[in-house]
Amino acid sequence: MGKDESVIKNLKMSVGLSALAGLALATPVIANTGDMPIEANVVNTCSVSATALDFGRLDIATITQKDASATVTVSCFGVAVFRVELDDGSNAAVIGQRRMTNGRGEYLTYEVYRNNRRTQRWGLRPSSARNGVIVARGGGSTDLEAYGRVSGITPATATGIYTDMLTVTVTL
């Protein structure tokens, strides 16, 4: 055997042994498993809007109370059963007392009702909220009337523009 053949034979043997050594040193593959949670939250989107409850011009010489109405509109994308609640407003001194202010520390009391006889207060509790249903598959809207009454107007009532802001909440 010549010198070249001897080198090639040694090289083949060296490569073969290295490959076998690599197989012997290889770490076995261990499979670990875990869980992947899958979740989807499908919601119905509704919006709410309202027109102003405007009592207009109140003449302290001739008016002691005045009624007005507004419309609360609930619009939903799909079929929805909902509840609409009104808070006590920005100027409530105590829970359940709605007041408008003229910005000078003077107030006029008012109330918002669910019925046109103005006997059922529209409020935050489920028993005083308005309920409704929208049944159109592609969505739709429904109007709910809000009936207001301002009272306690006397000749001593301070003049000015009185305002308040109610928060209207729709819950599905």
C-alpha cells in the first residue's frame, strides 16, 4: 500500500469513528407537552344617545312646575335584551335628588320618569330602569321616552340658565 492510500484509509477510519462518537454523544429528544387555551368573547355592541330634556323658559310669576320630554335611543348591531339606567346627575346633593344649577350655588329640582303620568322614577336600580329588546338580526334601534318635570319654582327663584348632566347607561 502506498503512502497516499494509507492516508486515505486512515482518514476514512477517522471520519467513521468521529461519526460513531457523535451518535453516541447525541442527547435523546424528549417531548414535553402543554396546553394552549383558546377563547373568543363574542359581544353585541350597543350605543346610546339622548336628546336634551329642555324645560324652556320658566316665568317665575306664573309657573310653579313644568313638564318636558326627551328621547333616549338605544342602537344595537344584533338581537339584544338591554336595560337603560339614568344616574342622579352632576348636581345631586343626595341620592335620588336631581338638581339643575345656575352656576351661582342656586338649584332647581327636577325629576325624570319612565311613564308619561310621571309616577315611575327612572333611575339606577333595576327596579327603576327601563328595559327593552331589539329583535332585528342585522341590528336596529329603539326609542325610549323620558318624561321630565321641574318643580319648586317660586317668585323667589333666582333667574338664570339652569343645567345638569345625566349619565345614561345601557347594559346588555
